Amino acid sequence: GEALSLLLEKSRWKPKVFELRLKEEWEAIVGKTISKYTRSISLHDKKLTIYTDVAPLKQELLLGKEQLKNNINEYFKERVIDEVIIK
């Protein structure tokens, strides 16, 4: 496990691994309702972009961006996200 962590740290794969895990575990992180109405998510340069077509959800996510960022970083036990963008 330690060798794999070191390999990910040295390579540029770590952000991609986090993005894949985030997509796979999105429902576990944010819950079924938010997950259902989220069109897609992407992670680039520690910026999480969330796409949704549902206006009330967009408003809720905008108001709770800081909490969402903290929840995701706590879920991964590492600083994965610095900023949340809602589109």
C-alpha cells in the first residue's frame, strides 16, 4: 500500500485516480437525490465542476459549496478539492 501511494504521489496519475473514485463513489458522498439529478462531474486542478439541469439543486449546491468541499476532502482524508464550480 505504501509503495502504491508513493507511485501515485510521484506520477501524475493521482488526480485522475481521485476523479475516477469521485465519479464511482459520488452517490455515497452526496446521497441518492443529489446524485440522481447531477448530470456529470469533473475534477481538474483541484477544481470540482458539477453539472446539473435542475435549478433548485443548482441553488442548493451553490449555497452549500464550502460544506460539499469539506465533506469530499474528509471522505478522501486528503485535500482533493480546493474549489467547487456549479454549472
